[in-house]
Amino acid sequence: MPQIVFLPHAELCPDGAALDAKTGETVLDVALRNGISIEHACEKSCACTTCHVIVREGFYSLNESDELEDDMLDKAWGLEPESRLGCQARIADEDLVVEIPKYTVNMVSEGH
């Protein structure tokens, strides 16, 4: 069973977290199931960038991003080569280390 290590984030998980994941699950679903409230203003439909994450380890084990996700990511704050939308990044069999960016493009949190 793969594991996702979420690096510390001042508001969402100050101590970081190591979470078990199921192959095929999205990074966002694992976070939400474990109380890490990553924003997802479009309800996981790949229509915004609020669930933007940076995959520090294990990036190439994820499913490949499609054109729609790539277009959305172009609008994300703090975009890096290992950026993905948490709602679209499906976990394979490899462990991941994920950073949640400090900011999103939303000025106000949706409070999911």
C-alpha cells in the first residue's frame, strides 16, 4: 500500500502527515479522508487550481496529466515542474512526498 507524506503546512497540517493510500485514489481524496482540508473550489472537476500540490518525490509514478489539467495548472500560484492538481493526480504503487503550497489563487477560502 503506497503512502503519502504531506510536508508541514502552517494551516492545513502543521506537523505534516504520513498517510496510507490506495492505488488509484487521488492525492486530494487521501488528504480529505484524513482531515487535511485542501481547498477544492470546483468540487474535483478540474475546473480550478485550488487543489494545486507539488509532488516532491514520486512525481513520475503518478498518472500522466492531460491537456485540461495542464491548462489549469498554468493558472496556479507558485507553479513548479512537479506541480499537479490534487483532484487529478492518481496514485500508483510508489510512495509520494507532497507539498501543499502556502497560497491558492482564491482570495477567500471556500471552507469545504
